[in-house]
Amino acid sequence: MVRTTLIPDNTHIELDIPAEYVGREIEITYAALDEKTLPSKKKTMADFLGILSDKSAKELHAHVKKIRNEWERGI
């Protein structure tokens, strides 16, 4: 992985891609480090509908139920 920061002096940046990345899908992202990012929308279980298998979903629900029960117990 290659990660760097820079202060551009114009609107054009040239990238040299490492040889081992040629022919592979890579991600290129840029953002001003002094910008405040917007808060992300809080995700709910409905956001993951269809992503998890039925088995994984049941395991996740059981885990969430267990955690909630532990949180609500008297200390």
C-alpha cells in the first residue's frame, strides 16, 4: 500500500503506479485534511438486509440479544 499527503500547487497530479499494482483494481481517494467530514448516517439492521446469510443473521441477532441482556443486568 502506498499512502502519502501533499500540498498541490495546481489542479493536476501525476501518479506513478507500482509495478505490482498494474492490472489490479486500486482505489484513489483525495480529501482536504482540514475539512470537517459530515457525520455518517447511523446504520440499522435493515441496511444489511440481503448481505448476511440466514445463518450469519441469526448468529448476529443472538449475539446482540446476549449483549443487551448483559448490559441490562444489575451490577
